Amino acid sequence: MSIFFSAFPINSQNTKPVFKDGEAQIVEAFSDPNKWIRHDLWVETNFDTDGDGKPDRMHVDVTRPSQTETEGLKLPVIYESSPYYAGVAPDIDGIFWNVNHELGETPKDHVHPEVTRIGKRPIISNSQVSTWVPRGYIVVHSSSPGTGLSQGSPTVGGDNESLAPKAVIDWLNGRAKGYTEPYGNETVEAYWTTGKVGMTGTSYNGTLPLAAATTGVEDLEVIIPVAPNTSYYHYYRSNGLVRSPGGYLGEDIDVLYEFIHSGDESKRTHNNQFVRDSILRKHQDRITGDYNEFWASRDYLNDMAPMKAALLMSHGFNDWNVMPEHSYRIYKKAKEMGLETQIYYHQNGHGGPPPVEMMNRWFTHYLFGIDNGVEKETNKAWIVRENDKQSQPTAYADFPNPEAKPVTLHLIKGNPAEGSLSARVSKKQGKETLVDDVNFDGATLAKAEHSKNRLLYVTPKLSKDIHISGVPQVTVKLASSKAAANLSVWLVSLPWDEGKVKITDNIITRGWADPQNHKSINESEPLKPGKFYELTFDLMPDDQIIRAGQQIGLMIFSSDKEFTLHPKPGTELTIDLDETTLSLPVVGGIVALEKASKF
């Protein structure tokens, strides 16, 4: 049996979406929540990840204007999917991996929490609803596999998390089956939609639009991911180093699995055995931090070939949870593929969608077909400048700024106080040594006038503003006193201003690497104490104006208290200054930097 409400033909008297200046406008007749139609259903997928021998079904809710029922109005869909809607693990001690141990040691196991599902049918979430339903869209939500009332198991980046939203989009277009109940046979059809779909969401909810788009699913026209995790390796590792996301010291992919696993309690034993233990914990490798097939399968950059959807990326340059490289790497690839794409960056932390007006133009063009010129815009990057409102980005031709050119800066000795950065080669600077001590955090080290626990190299005081745009890169030649060591690099703006609202204003960008992976992130080898190794790696992308009166500082240290493992203090890192450099992307290149800094 199929539930199918009759659709009335649209005539001139019926309510319709309204467009002005290329944007969908709020329509009074769509704006009364009491008149919205809200219902839920289960969409059948083509996978079985909970081992019951039946295709998993995803729990979906729908919020639509009443006119889709009373007037036969068909509207496009804005869709958000999430593993978080039904609640997450409780905040208890011991749920993260203990980071207080030597590098290469096997840590003690962490606490395994149970998640209690929250929420009542038929509403999964209210996100996006108040913004888009009054503008003439239908809003759809779904819970990810193994969360809420969706069947299956979380896989944290596995194929089912891409195929689940694909199934929902297929159902919206009549290519998959929907049911009124999780195990029933009464079907539901999406007769009230044009089938055109746009996806958006933040963080994990921003990852899933990209995951769906990489399947090449038809009718997913546009995605607007906000601070998306585009590679779980890049989220939990850096250049071979075991590195936590900011604010979640000791988290790893198995911890996230347990954090979101709010689905059917009767399936958790199976899921834990066959997904958590046999896949995630077996292959995540907290010992070496190497990139392997497991991590490659959870890197959406590797899956983009089928992608057709237009793409508007959004991220914060000071997001130290899901770091800004996640969006940049996908944006760069999408451009190479010829996809219609733009990027929006702001100067704050995690989250922060583009202005509603910008999102509206994208959704209006790609879902309603309104010719508002969004795909013809010559400016492809929108950067919120320092102290500007996030609703007022500055348009640039691209990111990085096309006028940015790499400037190579060399190190001049001077520690334990501070050395210098210079654009001129000054050979025979010799070597300088730091002593690892994780008891001192990065901010403390950057502010210290003298410290044996870091090496600091600064430019002369800037006489003019300098605009950095792009991906700084460091080449470090070092020797370690032990077979393993953390390597952390910060680019900072000095002097450190304690009066600033955001402490991250002094942090330009950061990066981390494992010297054991000096040849490749795929394979590590123990260091021979005293032997020098050279490694080159990127810092996080950035677009920032460093004001006159500041100095740009390169700080090299070992263990980063906020991000890395915490070995006992005492490891010595010796840096060969003559073979260590910083490549800084400066708008105007060496000419602009030399005018602002007397080297």
C-alpha cells in the first residue's frame, strides 16, 4: 500500500515563492509554523551494517508548507543530515585516550560510554526550518546510520555514511523506497517536491553533504558545507603525528564512534564487534600515526571524481578543531575539476556559515533555477577581514589571493632569547637546540623573553601592514636525542597582546609533524639519535593582515600541550639553521615584505 495524497494543479491564485534581487523572499503564507506539515518516515538503503540481514533504513523528517498539500505546490528541498540529532555520549572522565605517555607506547584503554537516545517523533531537528520554509523551501533531516531511529552502524567516514544521504535524495526523486515505519511495508512517496536538493550543515553535519556529493547522486544540485571534516586522517593526525583536534585532547576515531552511537541498543554489541573493534580500533594506529588504506578510505578528496554538485565552502581561519585545510583542499580540487565553486572564510573559530543572503542566492539559483548570476561571478573567494562582521566579507578573485607570492625566510641565531627571520641568506648560522617540556603550552612559550624549551625567530618590526594569503610551508632540518619526538611549529604575531578579545589573534597559523615520517606520511622509521633529518610540510592555510608595529615570529618546539601526546620532558631537538626555512605567502611578494621590514 502506498500513501499518496492527491495534488491540486497550480493556478494563478495559488501561493508561490517570491524572488527579488536573485533571492527567495519570505512569504507570509509560508511563515506560520502552526500550518506547516511535519511528518517522518524511513528510507531504505542498499546496505546492511548492523548484521540483521535486512537493508538499513534511515529515519527522515519533513517540514513543508501546507500549500504543498492544499494547492499541489511542489518545492525544492534543503536537506541536513547528522549523527548528533538524537544525543551523544555523556561527558564523563576517561572517555578520551590518555595522552600522558612516551611516543610509540601503547596507551591504556579508555572508558566506553553508552549513549541514551533522545527526541520524539516526528521531529528529528528544527535546524534550517525557520530560515528556509518561509522562503518557499521544504526542509528535510535524517539521522546518520546507527544514530537515533536510523538503523545500521556508525562507521565515521565509511561508505554507508555517503550512501545514506544518497538514498534519501533518491527517495525524494522516486528512485528509493520510503516507509511509514522502520520495519513496516506501507510506503510513502515524496509527491510534494520538485526533487531538486541542496545540502548544508556544520562540522559533521557539513561533512555529510560532501559525502553525499561524492557519490555523484542525481538531483543534488548544490552543497554548502560549513567547517566540514573532509579527511579523518587530517582530523586526527598531522604529517605522521598523532595529533588531537583542538579542545578534544585524546580523541580518536573510535572515540567519535562511541560519542555518536545513539541507535538501537540491541544492535550495539554487533556494531561494536564488527565496526568499532574490527575496523576502527584495529586500523586507526595510535602508535605510528602513519597514513594507511584505512585512513585513505575516509578521505573524501579521494572520492571526488563522480561529484557534480556546485560547491560553496565555508570555514574559519582560527578553527583549531576542524582546521581550515579541510575546506581548502576540497575547494582546490573542485576548481581543478571545473565544478562551480566559491569559498567563504572568516577570522573566527569552529562553525560560522556564509551570510544568509549568500546562501540564499546559491540555493535560489541552483534549486529554483533563477538566473541571478551567481555562477558567473568573477570573484571566487569571500574573506571576512579583521574586525569586520561575518556578514560583510571582502571579495577577492580567489584564495589564495592571486597577488600572493612565496617569500623564503632564513633563520639567524639568537636563542634562547630570539633569533631573526631574514629574506637574505646568511650562511654559517650553525645549530640551536631546544629541550622538550610539555608543561609549557604554546602561548607561554611564544610570550617568554627567554626559553630553552622553544626556538623563536622574528622579523624586524613591520613599518607597514603585511597581507598573508595562502599556505605557509616550513622546511626543518633537525636531529633528536631520542628515537621519536613531536615537532610543532607556530607562526605568531608579536608582541603578544593580552588585551585582545581572542587569544588566537596572536596565532597566525600552526602545523605539526612526526620527524619519523621525514620520507613519507605512509611509513615511519625510528630516528637515530644525533642524526639530522630534513622534512618539509605545510602549515594551515590563512589569510590575515599583520599590522604595522608587529613582528612575524616562527616558533619551533616539540610537544604541544593542546594537541600532541605528552611524553616526559627532556628530549632535545637540534635545528640546523642553515638548512631550515619558512616559505611565507605574501601579497606583493618580496617587494612588499622588504618595504615593510628592514632586513
